[in-house]
Amino acid sequence: MATPGIDCSTPLTAQTAKNVAAAGYKFAARYLVPQQYAWKRLTPAEAKAITDAGMQIVSVYETTANRPAGGASAGRSDGAAALKEARIVGQPPGSAIYFAVDYDAQPKDYDEIEAYLKAAASEIPGYSVGVYGSYAVVEEMHRRKACSHFWQTYAWSRGKTSDHANIYQYQNGTQVAGVAVDLNRSYGGEGWWNANTNANPNPNPDPNPNPDPDPDPSEGENEMSQQDAEKIIRFLSAAYFAAADQASKDEFNRLANEVRKAAGIPPVTS
């Protein structure tokens, strides 16, 4: 049910992307940052390499770990920089850009983090905003409706896992196919994308963009909202991990893919 993925600061080549995909990973989170951070910057060539390897891309913006503590002014600057990079790498509108809160943020920081995220959102029209951070950051930013996508790290989370996390980073500093990576799993609504825009679905589809008084389900319109689908998939994911045998796991995965199909979300292989 959960989709395995990696994040890394090392740019992936065509070969390393293939190797990571061959190891069973379905997405790679990479840095959408300006040229002065070239050592970790996602490029159009890398986006194509990740796509050609069969993986999705998660975009994350981070320059310094506590940058969101700079509030709205930092958010406006970073949002504008992120938009420029998204256009350079060909990230399609409708996907998400995560902004990293990469430190043990405290309640005194929450107002500034909220202001940072909302200011960043104002600078990236057409894209959704996500936050990367601890359990407390994810929970608080969800409560404040500061963004729509949530990537939780186990770091500083003190053993807690948020029900709102679309992506969960559960291990840092390991190696996959010779690349230093962190390990993640995702649960739907990631806001990811790939370099083939024709194959990249709108992550927030209108289930009935052209209302018809007598719609025909055979015409291929989505029968379920993505929001409802993600809620159902979370329950099926819990059942998947609790299943005692592979046959049961396969069935839960099949059911989840039926839900994804109804909402226009790409299926996930087990």
C-alpha cells in the first residue's frame, strides 16, 4: 500500500536513477534550489533521467535548515526562487513544491513558519505548497491550513506519526545503489510529478469539469474525489500492514488501486 521512495542531495544520473528504481523505489525527492546550490540542485536532465527510470519526482525547496523562521519576507523570496526553478526543470502546474523546516521547530516559531508558507504560496501560482518537518510542524501547519501537502520526518518527532503525512521519512543516511539517501514511504496525495507532462495527472482533478444532466460513467469521468480516495487508501494501508499473508496484502493493494482508478490517481504496484 505504501509507496517506497528516496530523497537525496546527490544528483542522480541516468544510471544511478535506473539503479535506484531497480532497487524497488518509486519516487525520488530532489532539491528545487537556485544555481548557487548546484551541488544538490535538480536539473532538467536529471528530471528526465528520473522519469525515464520510471520514478516520480518530489520537489523540495531548502537553502538553510531554519530558513522558514524568517517568516513572510523569506517565504516570498523563496517562493519566487522556487517558481523560477520549477519552470526551468519543467515541473507541471498542479504538482506540489515542499518547503523544508529542517530543524526542531518550537511553538514560538509556528507563526513565522505559517507566514513563510503562505507567502511562498503567493509566489507559486498553479502549484500546491507542502511542508517538510517534524510531527509537531506537520500537525500545526495542518491545523492552521498553511499548506495542503505534508512530508513528515521521524527526526524530532519523538516517535509520533501524523495521520496527515502524505510522505513519511523514516531513515536517514543510508545507501541505495551506491547513492547516499534517506528512505521514505508515501500514502497518496504526494503532489509528485514527472518530466512527461502528458503522463502526469492533475493531482486535484475536477470530477465533472463539464456537467452533464445525464452523465455516462462509461465516458471515463472520475467517480471519486482525490480527497475521499486518499482517506480510504489510508485505512486500506493500515490493513495492508496488518495482513498476515501476501495474498491478503495483494488484495488490499488491488482494492487501493481500484480506489485510485476511481479518483484518477495512477496505480501503485506492490
